[in-house]
Amino acid sequence: MADNTKKLMLKAQINEITEYHIYRKLAETSKDSNKKVLNKIAEDELRHYNFWKAYTKKEANPKKITIWFYYIISRLLGLTFGLKLMERGEELAQKSYNLLSKTIPKVSQIEKEEKEHENNLINMINEEKIKYVGSIVLGLNDALVELTGAIAGFTFAFQNTKIVGAAALVTGIAASFSMSASEYLSTKTEDKEAPVKASIYTGIAYIIAVIALVIPYFLLKNYYFALGFTLINAIIIIFLFTFYISVAKEVSFKKRFFEMALLSFGVAALTFIIGLIIRVFLQIDI
């Protein structure tokens, strides 16, 4: 057996034992059905490990940093996100498995069957964050589109960072309450579960966006710089949330990112012009 093939096998073996420990560690802090699913996937990973061990004739140690990375990510951002992010990382190693399948034909079939099984098990995970992702999207979308536009308008109407910040903060908080109430009524009307939780998720997402968009106006004196940093913060929020959704829901990152960015910045540009017109025609001088 070629040295390169042995190295690829050992690498695959290390990946399997690392993932085994990740799933076991997550199972220890999970409950009910999720615990069973995670333990089942862990058993599959251990079986994969032993498959490679039969060829390498060696024991392999797991990557402790990788274990803790995915464990912390999964605890903070949800099991579904953490596990699917890890599965994305596995796709990068697909070339290695393809090469190994030329030496061991059984590899490709096992990999295909186990991948399908693993994906089915991950999709069985019951998680609250994913249930209410629609409410979070609603809160973030509305805040980014409406408040970014309002801030741009306020900036050129008032041209004073403190006044713009205060006006945007009041507007944002009031809008978050309004959006929460609307989500509650909408969810209740559609007979969905837990309308109160849905409204809370919407409100929290909106408030987080408000704080991120408004804070530059309380830290900077130049309103041009403040507006610039607000737009940068908006892009960061859109990027992070779109990445989260693209991983957790397995949807296109590029399409969603550009859609949200164009909406937010299109509205901001329009209200920017409106604010300038209002300032000129109403002769506002602050």
C-alpha cells in the first residue's frame, strides 16, 4: 500500500474519532430525542473509525481543538447549525475519500449510505431556534430595511449625530414593539404554536439590529462617518445572519445575501434623498 494512501486513511480515521467525540459530548448536554439521535450518529462515527483502523492497524487520537470548537458553536448557535457546519467541513475531504475508493471500492458505497443516514438523523433534531427562524428573519429584515432607511433620512434632515441617534433609537424601539405585536397576532391567527415565543424572537432580533445600527451615532461626532459605520454594521449583520441561514436551512448564501443587501441599501438611498429634500424645502437648521 502506497504511503500517500496510508496517510489518507489515517486522516479519515482521525476525522471519524474526532466527530465521534463531538457527537458524544453534545449528547451529554442534550435531552430526550436529541440525545438518542446524537448517540446514534456517534455510534456510526465509531464504526467508521474501526473500519479505517482495520486498514491502518493504528490507534488515532481525536483533534481536541476541533471537538471544543464545534461543541461551543453548537451550544451557542444551535445543534442544527453546528452539525451542518461540521458536515460542510466534511465535504472538503470528499476528494480524499474519492481517491481511497480507487484502492478500496467498498469506501464509496459505505460513504454514500452513511452520509444519507447521517443527514436523515440530523434532520430529526428538534430545536427551538430553527422553529422560530422565520420570526427572527422577520425582525432582522424589517429592522435592516426600515431603520437603515430611517437613519439615512434622519442624518441628512438633522445633520447631528446625537439627535439622529436618539430619534433612530426611539423609532427602533417603538418599531420593535409594533413588530412583536404584529408577529403575535399573525402567528395566533394562523393557529401556529407559541405565538408569544414567536413575538419575543421577532422583538429580540429587531432590538439587536437597532443597537448595532444606532450605536455609531453615539460614539462619533461626524454624521458622515456615523452613517458609514451604520451601513458597515448592516452589511455585517446581513452577512452573519445569511451565513447562519444558509448553513442551518441549506439554502443559497449568495442569493439571500444580495437580496437583503439590495433591499436595505436601496431603501437607505431613497430615504437619504428624501431627508435631503425635506431639509432643503422645510429649511431645517439644527
